[in-house]
Amino acid sequence: MTISKKQLKANRENAKKSTGPKTSQGIDASTKHNQVHGLYTDKFVGRRSKNHR
């Protein structure tokens, strides 16, 4: 499904206004999104520890 040029322009203009969470509660909730959504992935992609070789 494609969107119209008018809708695409509106989406891009709205995206420019997005600044992310401003409150400490919003920031905390936002940082946990990847943990929640990561539970539904097929692969685990984690960070390497300092001791990993």
C-alpha cells in the first residue's frame, strides 16, 4: 500500500516536530521499549562484554 505525496509530505513535516519524551517518567518508559520488544525477536543481539574475545 502506498501513500499519496500529500500524506508523505505531512508525515515528514510532523516528524520534524517530534522531540521525544520530555519527562523523567517518559524517558524511563522509552528506554525500556527495546527490552519489551526484544522479547519477541528470533535472534539475540547483545553487546559484547569487556572480557569477550
